[in-house]
Amino acid sequence: MKQRNGDLSSILLDVPASVRQRNNDYRGLLKMKRLGQELNYMVLSTAFVLHIYDFVTILKKFPQKRIHA
């Protein structure tokens, strides 16, 4: 049994490389998921604004005839 001092580097060195790689992969996946959610939000908000813009331009093409009761 080798003597361990309690600092973090010795603890990290004891963790197998495969476990560290898996944790890094998981962190990368979480980051990608977060980026995907932000991108999805941006795309949806842009589409929403464009739909409103299209709706307003269509309404401007057909002026409303005022009906007086």
C-alpha cells in the first residue's frame, strides 16, 4: 500500500483514466445540451417575431373597411 497524502492531486491521480474520460464526456454532453437549448430558444423566438411581422404586413395589404352601425 502506498502512502497517500490528502491533497486533491493524489486523489485525482488514483481515479482511473477511463472514469475521468467518461466524466469529461458527460460534461461535454451537458454543455452541448445547454447550447442546443439556447439555440432552439433563439430559433423559436426569431420564428415568432417573423410570424408577427408577416401577419402585420398581410393586415396592411388588406385595409379594414370600417362598418358604421
